[in-house]
Amino acid sequence: MKLTYYGHACFAVETGGKHVLFDPFITPNELAKDIDINAVPADYILVSHGHGDHIADVEAIAKRTGAMIVSNAEVSEWFGKKGLKSIHPLNHGGKKEFDFGTVKAVNAIHSSGLPDGSYGGNPLGFVVTTKEKTFYYSGDTALTMDMQLIPRYAKIDFAVLCIGDNFTMGYEDAIEAAKMIQCNTVVGVHYDTFGYIKIDHQQVQNAFKDAGIQLLMPRIGESIEL
């Protein structure tokens, strides 16, 4: 499975000939200035919650590609009011089979308001099961005991976890999260974009290594095989 990192918490996986994009925040991100959103492929866009740093480019990419937006009921409805037609609402505990695999919505501890001030519903994480790999994307979240449920749903091949602290888990809690979900391969996201979430890369890498967990921190625009 190929994963491409687009900065902040935005990444995509290519599986079964489909491109599944997560939380597109590219054009406002100075660190991602070399990424052209008009060249980003998407058949599906999974949105964890309504904050601007997760949905900034959803509308533009969805209109260009016709990608289906998958998010909670409130975020889905908000995009529907913008005239987007290909939408699937999915709330906590629910799962849905798509042509690339199955998506289960799981708990995330965070906040969720939309850019216009309207209610963004509850934030989500996702467990995505495909023929190639199964992975967990935490979304923006604190460490929560609910993560212990994840291995009951599926054997996780890799996890995409926030590590930037301040607004989400920091690296110490992300290590505990990896232990809870019984996964030894982590892709770190949600770090460095803003002053509040800048991290010491070497310190974080060393902490994961000491815990026996592989931490991958791809460069913006880089694709890796998992």
C-alpha cells in the first residue's frame, strides 16, 4: 500500500486502484506550498472533523475529482449545503463497505466546529480495512482508553497518529496509543505546522525507538510503501 503525505494531518493511501485522501489542508499550509492541489488525486475524501486545518481543501478537491466525502453527519450535511452531491455520513461505531474496503468510525477526543461557526458534530477516527492492509487513523485526539477496542475490530498493520502535542496527543501519548492498538508501525502527523506543535524530531524518533515502535515521518509530498 502506498501512502503519500501532504503535510499537517493530510495524507492519502492508494489501494485497489483507488485514492483515499484524508483531511486535506494544503493550500493554507506554508510548509506544503510546493503541493498543487489540482494534481492531488482523490476518489474518496475522509474527514475526521470540521476544523479548518482538516477541511480547507475538501470542497475544491471534491468538485474537481467528484470524490465521495465521508465524515460525520454534521460535516457531511455542511458540505451538502455547499452543493456537493457525493457524500456519505458515518457516525461513531458505524461502518460502511466501499469499493476500496471498509471504513469504521471510532471515537476521538477533541473538538469540532466548522469555519463558519456552525456545529461540527463529534470528531472521528477511522479503522480502514482493505485487501492489502488494515490501518487506523486516530484523527485529532487525546489518548483515550477507547483505543483498547481497536484490536478487537481488526489487526492493525500501521497507524497514522497525531504526535504534535498541545491540541492533540504528544509523542509520549502516541507511544501509549500504539501499545493499546497493538501496532508497531506508526506514521506521525499533526506536527510542525504551527508554533504550538513544533517538535524535536530526534527526541521523538528516539522515544519511539526506545519503545520498540517504528516511527515514520515522511517529507511533505513523499510517498512511502507500507
